[in-house]
Amino acid sequence: MNKTLEQIEAQRQGGKIMAEIFRELREKARAGVNELALNDFVAEEIIRQGATASYLEQADNFSGVICISVNDELIHGLPEDNILQNGDKVSFDLTIGYHGMCVDSAFTMVIGGKMTAAQKHLISATEQSFWAGIKGIKAGSTTGDIGFEVEKVLNRAKLGIIREYIGHGIGEKIHEPPEVPNYGKKGTGAILKAGDTICVEPMTSLGSPKTVVGSDGWTVFLKDGSLGAHYEHTVLITEKGVEVLTR
């Protein structure tokens, strides 16, 4: 969609709210804390900040306001009556609305902060691939330019690249054109324009990238039971580069 300056500013302000919620969430995600308690905290913060919970507004049968995906759960985990333990890998994925415009962000952490070498490699390389993907991007670049750089980092790290789930445009709806895969060739895909807002979100695995959807219809598991990571920001395309809105 072609966004007005007011709509872009709404996403910019929504991004600031998102970043604040995530800073506090990182502190509260500790061993002994229930997933439902974290969901309730985020729900309260969304209301306090004058934002709205996009999953409740736009996602069918999603029972929470934030995705919480633990260990072999890759993405879209429904908040459950589950106590987090030291060493758990957890991915948080949140979409909020502000003045009618959505922003989307995700990060992966390990509860207790003491990561194994494999967990550290997984999370670090996934984040690095995001920053590589948006480096040098500006109006006139393509989604394939982003995917090429993301894929290059992840292949070098020997991580599985999830192909069934990809990044996307974002605006009044959570998911809008264009599609933003985490793989591709330079110069291919949609051409990005100044004023476009997109979500770049590498999703990776330590093992096979094959996934399966759980019985709740939402939670996506890695089929081989390995660990996965997810890192995402909403970014604004400008004439000269990108602005990360949710940082």
C-alpha cells in the first residue's frame, strides 16, 4: 500500500512502543516464570501504551497477544501454562497496532543467559543475517537483494533456512505485499520504493529446516526436534537506505 506520512509516523511511534515492551520482556523472561504471565504482562503494556494487540484483531483463533515458541517450537507458539526453565531457548514474536498501523518484531533468547555453543551460534548468526540483509538496501533495491544476503550468511553458518515462512510487507494489515524470502537472487523479486515498510525476519534451524504445524493449528515445530531461531524488525525503505522502526 502507498502510505501517507501520517501512517508512516504511526508505524514509527508504534515501533518505539514495541522496542520498550521488548526491553522489559527480556528482563521478565526468567526461569520459573509462566508463559501465560508473560503474555498477560505484554497485554497490559499494549493497553497502557495506547496500542492494540494485532493478533487478537486479525488472527483467527489465536489465544494470546504474543507468540512464545520454546525449544523445538520455531514460530507462532500459543502462550501456554508452561514454566520456563534455565537453558530453554525461547522466541518471542509480537505485532501491535498504533493509530491503525501495524509493526512486527521478534527475537530469540536463552532463559538464564547461559547459552551452549550451539545456541549461541544459532542466535548470533540469525541476527547477523538480518543486519546483512538490510545493509545497503534503499529505494530501487529488490526483495531478492535482501534474501541473497540473508541466505549467504546463513549458508556460511551452516544453519537450516526456513522456506515455508518468510518476511512480508506490513501496514494496516499484519501481512501485506511484498513477500520477503530469506533466500534469493540479486535483482529479483519486488522492487522496493521509498515509504515501503517491510518485515525482514530470518528463521533458522540447527538441524533440518523442515517444519510441521502442531495440533493447536498455530504452533510451528521443527520436524526433527532441533532448535530454531527467529529475528525480525519492521523497516522503512528510504531513498538512501532503511530505518529500523522497531529497535
